Amino acid sequence: MSREPSSFRETATMDSNKAGEDEWAQKAWALLSSVRERSPLIQCITNFVSMDLTANTLLAAGASPAMVHCLQEIPDFTPEVHALYINVGTLTADWLSAMKAAVEIAVRLEKPWVLDPVAAGASGFRLQACLELVGLRPAVIRGNASEIIALSESAVGSGKGVDSSHESTDIVEAAKSLADSTGAIVAVSGAVDVITDGQRVVGARNGVDMMQRITATGCSVTALITALVAVDPVHAFEAAASALSIFGVAGEIGMKMAKGPASLRMHLIDSLHGLDQATILHRINITSL
């Protein structure tokens, strides 16, 4: 049997990869368009540091943010939302009670919810809180490598505050293990954002390094994931990967006009608001890993 020339095989692989990227770009545009058309109401129980950028990110994408975290309001408010976003950045015992109450309502009413386990391994209280929340079936868990490893290993001290001391591409197995054990889509932010459902693994390769110099960009992209999951909860894997790539594209465009992190923050929001179909189809970079 004759063998294909290596150049033919390489060309076929390149064509296959390009087709996959095009398919992802189409999915990303469809999801973003749906958010803009439907303006899903996203309840955000998030940290004080991230509230402003998170709310503005959701507004720029076309969603409707609501920063409702009062325990007494949750029974009336949470049933009305399309999705719930939980972020433990400035965690307190009172806020944890509110988070659990909101999550329990969301689960009971079959509304998707997304968890950002900020600095999950920084303390015993924080890790235990995150593990309790993980047990309540989030649709997506999005964190940096240290946070995902802390959850996967359930070990205090494996993280380093809110910063990541691991490369995201080095923790694919930990992310897959966490996805398998929880049933959640697991997304790991890094130089290449890794997204897995325990079987499939893709990498979102958009973004710029300067985004790491702006506080709450990770929190904000998790909120964007929540908005995309809200309009298509059945395809949370695609929503998570698309949101990470879309946010990265906005950062790339914003960086062209920015002079530093402060101006990038402004241009990031503007760029997210202005994304059009041609830009998404041309710039989305999601590939299998």
C-alpha cells in the first residue's frame, strides 16, 4: 500500500484545523448574538474588587447584570434570573450563606450557575467553602491553574493567592479529573485557556499579557461565560470556550489603542461592545488540545 506524502498529510491536518477554527468562530458569534438579542439577567454574587468591571463587561456584551447578594432578597430575586454567577473573592461567612441559598434555588429551578473559586487553596475556610459550592453542581468552574489544582487535589496550600504559579497547559489532567468528578465544564485561564468536559479538551488562544495587569479580568470573563451559558445551557462547553476567546479578542483589539493597563481596561470594554461578525469570524482562535 502506498503512503501519503508527508506534505499531503500536513496539508490535510492544516485544513482540518482551519475547519475546526471556523466552526468555533461561528459558534462564538451565534452565542454572542444571542446574548445581545435576549439580554439575559445575570445575578452576580461577586467580590467588591470586581463588581464594577464585571457589571460593565456584562453590559458591553449585551447582558443585564444584577449585583444582588443580600440573603433576604434571594428568595424573591433569584427565581427571576436567567443564570447565576458566584465568585468567592472577598468571601465572608454571611456571603457564603447567601451564595448557597441562591445556588440551591438556581439548581431547583434548573437555572445554570457558574463558579469562580478565587484563591481556592489560600485557607481552609475558603477551600471548604469552594468544595461545598462545587458539590452543588455548577455548570462551569473557571479559575487559574492554582485554583483548579487546589480544588482537584482538595489540598490547602497548593495555591498562591489569586495568582497562578502553574502553566495552564500543565494541568490538563487535573482539570479533566475535576470535570469528571463534578460534572462541570472546567476552564483554566492562562497563556492558553484550557477548557474541558472531562473528555474533550480545547485551548482558547486569544488575549494579551497586559490583561493580567488589570484586576478582575478573570472575574469578568467568568461573568461573560455565565451570560453565554444563560442563552445556551445545554452547550456549556462551547459557551465557556467561546466566552474566553471573545474576551481575549476584545483585549487584543483594545491593546492596539491602550498605553497601559488603565487605558486597556477602558478599551477592553469598548472593544467588547463593538465586536462584529467579521471580527469574530476572523480572530477567534480555539483549537483542540
